[in-house]
Amino acid sequence: MMPRPARVQLFATCLVDQFFPSAGHAAVEVLERCGVEVLVPADQTCCGQPAFNGGFAEEAAAMARVTIDALSRSDDPVVVPSGSCADMIVNHYPELLEGDAAYGPKAKELAARTYEFCQFLVDVLGVDLPAAPPGPALAYHASCHGLRGLGLRDQPRRLLRAVTGGRCADLPDAETCCGFGGLFAVKMGPLSGAMLDAKLEAIDRSGADVVVATDVSCLMHIGGGLHRRASRVRTRHIAEVLAGQGHD
Amino acid sequence: MTEPALAFHRRIDAALADARLRRALALTTGRLAGGRAAAFDALADAEACRHEARRARASAIASLDSHLDRFAREATARGCTVHWAETAADARQIISGIARERGIRLAVKSKSMATEEVELNEALEHAGVRVVETDLGEFVVQLGGDRPSHIITPIIHRSRQDVAALFQEKLGAAPADVADIPAMTALARRVLRAEFLQAGMGISGVNLAVAETGSICIVTNEGNGRLTTTLPRVHVALLGLERIVPTAADLAAVLTVLARSATGQASPVYTNVMTGPRRPGAAPGGQQAGDPDGPDELHIVILDNGRSRLLGTPLAEILYCVRCGACLNVCPVYRLIGGHAYGGVYPGPVGSVVMPGLHGAEDWSELAHASSLCGACRDVCPVKIDLPHLLLAVRRDAAARRLAPVWIRAAMPIYAAVATRPWLYRLAGRAAARLARALQHEGWIRRLPGPLAAWTASRDFPAPASRPFVAEHHARKAAAR
């Protein structure tokens, strides 16, 4: 394990930046509470995953270079409040920029010091968060890329168990995709919508008041479905729950 | 969008609207996926088994030429006749020719996706050979003039009641014959037994071929494969040229994971390894080595049909596939739409790579977009094929051929221009937020314009934040100082 870092850089992701700023502020708050100084590089944009997943490798590589530059002004570890965008940096940047003499090595170097938020808290900081007062019933949805790309399985569940005093269970079929998939949700709208229906049924069955995930992309999708159906169930990024913001 | 892509979207819509299909798919894929998971959990070191199977397949594909040559040499030395079919038409012609030259009028078949791929039945019927499918599922497919919709369970889209009605209509079955599944199976068995005894030719696929011994292996659960390959005088096996392993030990490594992945069985009911046709000379009480049964002739037709073109390309890894169907059973897309919607012989994640790989991006690359890239397929593949990676390779190829929808091709450079200029990204964010203010109600947008309407058809879209995180964070820090 690396020595405990005193400072990290937060790569907020474009969705947190533009749509769910509260998840970003919560991530900063939790990290600072753990005694870590948080830098937020001002010139960060989008990691390029939508282009990458669409098959537009050149555009994706251009965005990867900009992200690498933004996160390489310091060699502090990078924390990402998204398994999917962290997976993009960790697993796909090195491959995407393999033939790039200047950025190929930088991509590898960045990949080696990039962590998804929960991964960083548990695997690097080894934190023990204090239990929060009993709140609403939470259900955890395991986002695909964190789960299968980064092996993010126990860390979020451990954190949630600790802070909620066991008031967080897995959704039924917690590890089945919600159907977001970036452009997939638009390009294959009816399919994506049918996958979402299955997820919403599982949420219904769970009886949970709040759905928690490590990625706001899934939560934007699930939350959009819940709101369309006028559901009482809310969505929260895991950082918000850990910061004690499980309620409305 | 291209016409094949539009047709694919129409088939998806039709499948999603078919409640009976959805129920049948959910039931069977769930059972198969659950069986697979339990079978691998029961292994002492499942990861090591997958690793070994992958190694066996990778070593075969890495020097496919020499393994194929060796296989052909060894099989010939053991009395087989080896044929090479570069295209589907070649395969049809070779097999029809074998039947015609021998005056064969009836052929029985065990299950084979490769014969589906080359549309062999139609060609044989055309050549005056009646063909009878003997795998129970394929038998039902043939009776119904249907197509298989799953690699392993071809009638996953059919209910028991469908099959009962079909048996009554096509076989004149009495109600007692279709009362339950054992009764229906018994009926099929009576019908098929008569065909086995009369057939002049048995046709099978090949699950795996062993280069060092010239053997072919087929696995089945119904015993029909064994009858097909031993009773008729002539056995023709159609072998996809990638389905080879160097050694018998490699065969064992793949068999360890094959049935577990396909059906959750530790091993299939019948594993047949066949090395050459029947050796003559066996006489009652005789000293000479020979075989008491088996076909007089064993023809092995090695099929390319686009496979060798994949060697050395980003899609080459798909040649490791042993067609277990595990990736279909866990795919959230396959589980909703089934195999027919994909439109080709091979559906699901594997089909979405194989079809464009073998038959061209123009007609088939849209399949690779019917995936959220969730990665469930990669987690269950017995030879650890990185399917999402291959789906991305198909998408890259499609984008390079300008097959993406016009709006995506138009939007991509704009999005890239914005995201590579932080100042423009911030500006565009503010502009989008202002624009969205008119569309939103209490933080949500109910209807988006243009292609984005596909999102709001089934869910709301969040309004952009009025104060983006990064800017707000810096404003707060500055205020605190």
C-alpha cells in the first residue's frame, strides 16, 4: 500500500460538474474530514468516454490528453466520484494512447495513481467513518464499470454498512445494468428504457426510500425514471450518504 | 441510419412488445445463468480453469495454420476424408456432392450452428435429400419452419404449449402425446428413431477438433449426436476452422468449462471423441483390431467463411469462442429481446462481434451498439474473451466507415471541440443551463428535442445545475480565504 497521501486531486467528472454538483461538494467534504487536502483542477472537462464508447477513438484521445494535462500538474493521487470515469482513465487511457510517444507514458502514470472515490477511502486511506443516526432505508446499486472494470465490490458496501448501521441492503439484482450506457440510452432508447423498467421494478420490490450508487450517471438514469413515474424514492451519490446527506 | 440498422431497431421494438417472448426469455436465461454460476462456484479454482481453457484456445489460434495442417494430416491418416470450404457456398456444394454421389435420400442431423450458418438444410433439400433435425429443440425449429434463437437452447422463445400445439398440427399428435414434456419427448423419440434407422448420412457440427490426433469431439445431452455419427453409413462433420485445440489435454481443459458455462452441468451427458471412421476387420472372436460399429466414411468439412480474415485483426480474439452461450444468458439486452431480433445466426454479445466480423460492418455493425457495455458477458466467458473490448472494436470500425447516425457524426466534433477547451466547456455549460431553464420544471425536463427525445420517451432528464461544481468549489474556497 502507498503511504497515506496528504493531498489528492478531485476529478469531478462532467456529469457531477454540470448536473450533480452536490455529489462533488460531498466528496470534498468526506475527503477533508478524513484529513486529506483536496485540489480541484480548474481546467478539467470530460474524460471522453462517450466518444470512446461510440467508436470515435481520435476524439476520445484528444479529450484524454486534455484530462491528462489537467491532472498532471501535480503528481498527487486522483480521486474520481465515478467508477465509470475512473475505469476510463485506469483501463482505457493507456490503451487509447498506446501509440502516442508523448502521452502514452503519461497515461500509464496517471492510471497508476487514479482511484474511484470508495476505492480510495477503503483501499488507500483505510478509513473508518463514524456511524450516522438512523435514516431512511437505503438500497445499493452496483454500477457496472466500477464493479467489473475496477473490482469495486466490497468497498462501497463496507462504507455504507458502517455509516448507516446496517440500514443499507443490496437492491435485488443489484449487479444488473440499469441500462444507461451513455449514448446507448439515446441511440437504443427503447432497449435502454426496458432495462430501466426492470431496475425500477427491483427498486420497488426492495422497499427502499433511497437508491445509492457510486456513479451519478446511473443515478441520473434511475432518478429520471423514478421522477417520470412520480415515485417517492430518491437517489443519492454515495459521497452524499457518507457526508450525512441521506435525507432530502 | 442504414437500412439493416433500421431493420434491427424494428425487430428490437417488436421483441420488446412481445410479452410472451419476454416471459420465456426471463425464465430460461435466468435458469441457465444460475446453473452456470452454481457450477463455477462448485469448482475449487474456477479462475484457474478459465485461464487454462483460454490458454488452450489462444495457443490454437496463435498458430492456426499449423494446427489445421496437422489436424488434416492426422485425420486423413486415420481414414477420414478432409475437405476445405472457403465459403458457405463451397460447404453446401461439397456436402450436397457427397450425398449425390452416394445416392443418399435421407440425412439425420445433430445440432450444429455452423450448418445453420451455411444454410445447409435448404441446399440438401434442393439436392433431393430429406434432412431431419434430431436435436429436440432443432426438431421443433424444423417442424415450425422457425429459426434457432439461442446457440444452446434453440427454442428458448417457445413455450411448452407452443410446442404441444405444433406437435398436434404437424405430427397429428393425440392429446395424450402432448400432455406433458415427457410425453412430447417420447413422441419425438418415436418419430426420430425411425429416421435414424433409415438415414444414409449423419451430419454433425464439431465442438472441438484435436490437432495431434485428428479427432473430433461433439457434446450433446440427448444422445442424438451419438446416433447421428454412428448409425448412418456416412458421417459428415462441419468444422468451423477456428474450433481446434492442439492436444487432447487442451481438449480436456476446454471441456472442463464448456458444459458448466452452457447449462451448468459438470459435464454433458454425451461427450463423443471420434477418431476416424469405423476400422474394418473386427470379426467375432477375431484377433484383428477393428470397430464393431461406426460409419464407413467420415468426411470432415473445414469451413472458413470469413473466419481467417479475422486473424491478426482487433477482432481475432472472438475466434477463441467455443459457442457455449453463457454470454447470451447474462446479457441484459439478449434477455429482453432474444436471438431473432439480432437477425443473424449468432445472437447476443458474441453474435454482435461474429456477425460483423464474418459478414461485414455495413450490414451488421449496428448489433454492437445494442450493448450498454456492462461487461457481464466478459465475467462469464469460459475462455475470458474481452467482449466489451471487441464490441468497441466493431464500433470503431463502424465509425471509421461513417456508419454512425448523422446526428452523432455531426455532434461528435462539436463535443470534442468543447471538451478539449476548458474555457469553451465552461461557456457551453453556462449556455446549456440557460437554455434548459426554459425546458425544465422543478429541476427536470420532460421532453428533449431532436434525437435526445429518445431519452425523454421513457424517463425525465435532469436540468443542468445553475452553479457547476468546479466553479462553485473555487468560489467557496476564495470566499473562505
